[in-house]
Amino acid sequence: QVQLVQSGAEVKSPGASVKVSCKSSGYAFTTYGISWVRQAPGQGLEWMGWTSAYYGDPNYAQKFQGRVTMTTDTSTSTVYMELRSLRTDDTAVYYCARDRSSSDYWGQGTLVTVSS
Amino acid sequence: QSALTQPASVSGSPGQSITISCTGTSNDVGDYNYVSWYQQHPGKAPKLMIYEVTNRPSGVSNRFSGSKSGNTASLTISGLQAEDEADYYCSSYRRGGTQVFGGGTRLTVL
């Protein structure tokens, strides 16, 4: 069965970086992309970007351009999302999701807390 | 980048039908048939309910249906059940290769 398993919760200080992993299994990894979506406490979903092993450069939301990097390791079917220069308003649950024209399978979410 | 516009809340009684709207622009909803709808229960990951405007993934009840007219997409839930109470989000492909979500709609089953 399709599974996306994300790395565990993180606590970071303002200005630091965080790198969240998303390991896929149960499907042909290179035939789908992975989207990253975050959700701040009590807030809605926010699309951060998309990457794939087959399509070339990632697409990032303008809001995160210059601060986010999404990379793919096809040998382990794992996608990484690194967010730099963290601020307190980056505190959120970060989700990865398998994506082609829509996000049909989601990871369990990774809580990233940014606090001084 | 502005989010798609959804009503903050809708409500209905068991057995009734409700519709949630999702308004975008000609740069997203109006020009692309890549509108999706997600259901999210508290503390859970979102679940895909509708993709490409009208399509239901395997396992999603046929009480859920999607449509689109111009720049506005809609999700209709018929025969409301208590378990449908959740937050619902629309999303659309946007010109330039990005994606955008709506602000979310809280559905209350009375």
C-alpha cells in the first residue's frame, strides 16, 4: 500500500534551518511528484512547493522562494524539504503528499516549532 | 499570492445537501480543470475527496460531487451525515506551475 512517512517533530530557534524528510513506499516513486503543504496552528492549508524525480526543477510558492529547497533521493524514494531563516510564524505542521494532478496520499505531518 | 475564496462556514442537518463554493480567477480555477477538494478532520492529515473538478477517488462516497462554472468551483455533499463534519479545502493549479488553496470551510452537521 502507498505510504508516506515523515521525520519526527523538531524544535528550532529563530534564524535556524530545518530539514524534513518524506519517505515513500508502495508505488513507482519516479512516476509521481511530491508536494509540501503546511498548516499553522488553527489556520488553513498553505502550499509551499512541488518536486519530482522526473520533471526537472522544483516549483516553489513565491512566498518561500529563496528560503526553501526541495530535493529528491531516488535511491531511497525520499524527498527532503529544507526551510531556512526560520521565524516564529513558521511554526506549523508540515505535510508531504504524493501529487500528480492532486494530492492523493499524505504523510502523517511533522510539527516544526520555532521558539526562542 | 491570494488564496481562493471559500465561505468560512456552512451548516446543514442530517440528510440535507450543502454546497461549498471556491472562487478563483482566470489564472487558476477559470482556466484549468485541476481543482481538488480535501476533507480534514481535527488533528488528521487532509483526505482527497474530488480531483480534476468532478472525479472521485476510489473509496470516496458518491454523496460527494464537484462542479465548476467560470471562475467558481463547487463541492456538493448530499445526504449529510455526522461524519461529514470537518474542514473542507479547495485547491487549484495556478498559471506558472504553482498551486493555491482556499481558506477552508468549516462544515457543521446540526
